[in-house]
Amino acid sequence: MQDEQKKFQEKLSELLSYARNHENKVTMKEVRDFFEDFALDEQKVTFVCEYLTMEQVDVADYEPGVVPEETEKEKKKPEFSEEELRALQQYLDELPETETPSEEETAELYRKAAEGDSLAKSMLVQLWLPKVIETAKEMHTRDFFLMDLVQEGNVGLLVALESVVKAETAEQAIDAAVRETISDFMEEHRVQKHKDNTVVNKVNRLKDAIEELSDGDDMDFSVAELSAYLDMSVEEIEDILRIAGEEP
């Protein structure tokens, strides 16, 4: 197992050297070709790309924090967890019962809302709450708790209603705002997760390097030696050591 890991690390170093000799640029095809003997799955390919990105290498067709399309499809699911269903039902039970207005009445509500009528906006909120739920369900993946998406969509709904200026386009504008707010929340979550994973990867790389250099003995090498071994700056290694709870 250790031999396999060592071979992988050596191949990773070879790929980094290759990228350095090609203006710090590689393609996804080159990444896959480099590791064709390792039969990497998408998760490991993503790890390699994250490592290269961390080393300031531009990987064409790779976007940090973006889940590969096939993985994203796997994460989409029509059903929800029991916890999500319970939370959703409790939320639905707390919603006030309202009669659905006719098309003419709805158009009048949008017209009054565009004029700044607070009561019309309040009535439109009640009309839109179930629609926000459906939008949240549509955009939901297992990376997110359904009610978190619903709450974000509600924020987008309230902001959109305060910005209504044209009754004719209000419905489309509100729908777009709800979707954009949920989408922004999901993207922020993915980016933060990517950052967290990058830090974890750095910590793991550092721990592996320390174990290899010390060979089971006490640490008898400097941070500068670690810097040369890992091709990281001294400042970066000191930051990682602090994250790992070690003194630089």
C-alpha cells in the first residue's frame, strides 16, 4: 500500500515538473494520461487537479470547487431524507392557509406591489412560499439540507418583492431572484468546501512528508528542508503546522 502511495506521489511530482516546463499549464487529458496506469476515479482526478491548482498550475477544463457533471448527476436524487421530510412537513404545517387568487387578482397584486403597496407584497409572499419550496426541491442535491435552500429562496423572494417596479415582469423577476439566491448559496458552499478540502490535503501532504523524512524517529529536520521537499514556501508550511496544531 505504501509502495503504491509512493509511486502515486512520484507520478504527481513528475506531472508538476511537466507543468513547470510548459508554462504551468496542463490539460485534463494530460492529467488522465499521466495516471493511466493508476485507473483514477473522478474523485482522485479532482484531487490531482486541486493539487495542481494549489501549486499555481492552470488545468484547462477544470474549475476548482465545481463537481464533475457525472458526479453531480449521481448526487441528484428524487427522494429526501426522513429528517428533511419531517422539517418540511413542520414548515408546511406552520404556513397560514390562504385562498389561491385568480389570474386577475394576482395581476392586480403585482400592480399594487409595483406601486409600493405593503399589503399586496405581503399577500404575494404567501402566494410565493409554496413556489419557493418547489424551486428548492428542484435544485436540491444531497450536499444540502432542503430547508436551508427553502430559507435562502425565501430571502430572495423578500428582496425581489421589495424591488418590483414593473407588474408585467414581476413574476419572472421574482422567480429568477429566488433561483439566483439559492444558486449563490450552493456555490458559496461548494467553494468553501473546496477550500476546506485543499487545507486538509495540504495538512495530509505535510504529515506524510514528515513521516517519510523522519522515518519514524523524532523530527530532526528544519522547516526549510520541508519546504524544499514539498516545493512549498516556508510561510505556507508554518501556516499548515499551526492548522495541524504543531509549533513551526
